[in-house]
Amino acid sequence: MAAVTREQVMRTLEGVRDPELGGNVVELGMISDVSIAGDTVDIGLALTIAECPMRSQLESDTKRRVAALPGVETVTVRTTAMTKRQRAELMSVARRRARENAEPTQVSSTTRVIAVASGKGGVGKSSIATNLAAGLAQNGFTVGLLDADIWGFSVPRMMGATGKLEADAETKLIQPVEAHGVRVVSTGLIIESEETALMWRGLMLSKALEQFLKQVNWGELDYLILDMPPGTGDVQMALTRMLPQAEMVVVTTPQPAAQRVAIRVADMARRSHMPVVGVIENMSGDVFGVGGGKELADELGVPLLASIPLDQAVVSGGDNGIPVIIDSRSGPAADALVVAVETVTAVVPPADLETCTGRIAKLIADLENGAA
């Protein structure tokens, strides 16, 4: 395997964003140096102040993204404090961005975006996505759920989401439909009935995703869960362009045939500089076997987030519009999904809205207003 290059590392680091300023650590001048020795990458990360409360998140995001590059085994991050001159340059970049660049989507830069993906259909990806979203909302987070499987939408039924997507007369923005405390958007909430076939070509798929990201009033979200279509097509490529902060969870069933296909979507993510944060093994048990998810996670060098047993309650919950994770009757799948939610929030923690750079920006603005 070819050694990773500095250019690849820097491009990957463009996905590490300061939540408050909305810029990435490369354009904000926060990467002081990058050195590569074989399969080891050493990164210098300069923060506005050494005690920055976002330090842990920025360090972990930096390490996770670079570690996802093929050929990288070890990543070290050295954190230092910016000089006064560096801080001034950073704030200059931030002001210029605010003037010149409108927010490209309605999804806040503080939102943690998790794309739930699989190499093929039939592995229960939508069940995982809906239960993750419902479980996060149960834990007090503000959650959006985007059904990016434009052709094969199933989220409205699984979430019990009814009604139609409509635009607000004043803002002209589409309002999500709420179900179980989750803000839901899907093409299934636009068409006449769920039996209606969508016969759209590839360009229309990516345009639909663009509309859902740019013209939906998502509001402030802690998490946006995306139920991705299976495979590695137009929607996946559009996502990496429009939501650079997105990170992927790969869903597979235990058998080797499913693992081999799941590796393809992970390869697509890494080629697009989207970190794969973990694997969820679904339908684990006697019928499909066990252990395949762990093997896939080990091969990808990421954690196994959860192993969800084959359970009829998951199917019933999806058909009835009540995700099993919030059903009052507990069961093995519900218990495992609770663990999955806890693990996902540990691996991809919610962003802290009050960052050190944000406070410095406010301080500088206050000083400038005082001088005026």
C-alpha cells in the first residue's frame, strides 16, 4: 500500500471544522505542521488558547479523520496555543468568510452529521437509522432524520411520520414533519402515497438531496441522521460535497457476503475524505451467524459500535411506526440499540456551541464596538 502524502492529509483535515466559526482547521490556519514517517502521521494543531474547551473534540476529529486514510496506522496530535498574530489572522479569515460566503446549507456547522450506510439493501440500514434518531431524541438531543434513499424511502412508515412537507409562507423554507421528537424529511412525505414510484435519473437524485439540505428549515440540531441509499452512487458523492462534516456508520449483517459488499461503501467514504466511525452488525443470531461485524470493523480499523440481534420486534416496530427503541416493551434488539446510541454519542459527541474561538470573536467585536 502506497504511503500517505501530505496533500492527502491536508485535504482530509479540511473536514475538521470549528463549529462556531464554520471554517475548517486548514483555512483557519490552525494546522501548524504535518510530518509523515512511514505509516505514522504527526500533526501540529494550533488553538486560539491552550485551554480551549473544544480542544478534545478538535483533537479527536483530527485524529479520527487522518486515521481513516489508507496507509495510516498511527496519528499523533500536538496541540499548542496560537500567538497573538495568528489569532488576529484567524479572526480576519473568519470575518472575510462571513462577508463573502453564505452558509451553503440550512444544516448548522455545529450539527454532527452521521450517514448510516450499507453496501447493499436488505441489511436493515433504515431500521438502524430510525432507531438511532429516535434514541438520540429520547436522550434529550435535538435530532433531524433525512431519508436520503430517494427512490427506496421507508423512513415515514418506520417513524410513523404523517402529513406532507410544506413551505412556510414567510420564510419559503420547507418545514420538517415531526415524529417521536425527530424532525423528519423524506420524498415519501411529498408524493401522493408510498406506492407511488419515483422514476428519477441520477442528477435528479442529487438535486433532491441538495433541496433537502438547502431549502429545509432544520433549525439548530445536535445530530442529523441520514438514511443513505445502498451502494456508492450519486447521492453519496453529493453528500460529501455538501456536508463535509459528515461521518459514516456502516451497517452489515454477519455473513461474509454482506461484509465484502459493505467494504465498498467504506472505501467510497474514505476516498471522499469522510471518516468511517464504526460498524453496526445487524440481524445477528442463528439465521445469519455472528461475528461478521467485528471482523469488518477490525478490517476497517474502526470500533464495532453494536451487534443487534435478529428480533421480530424490530420488524413490528417499523411496520407500526414505533421504533423498537422507544417501545415500552423491552427486548434484546431494543437493549442493543440503546447501547448503540450510547456508543455513537461517545464516538461522535455533540458539539459545544460556546467555543473558545467564538468567545474571542465576541470579545474582539465588543472591543471594536467600544472603540467606535
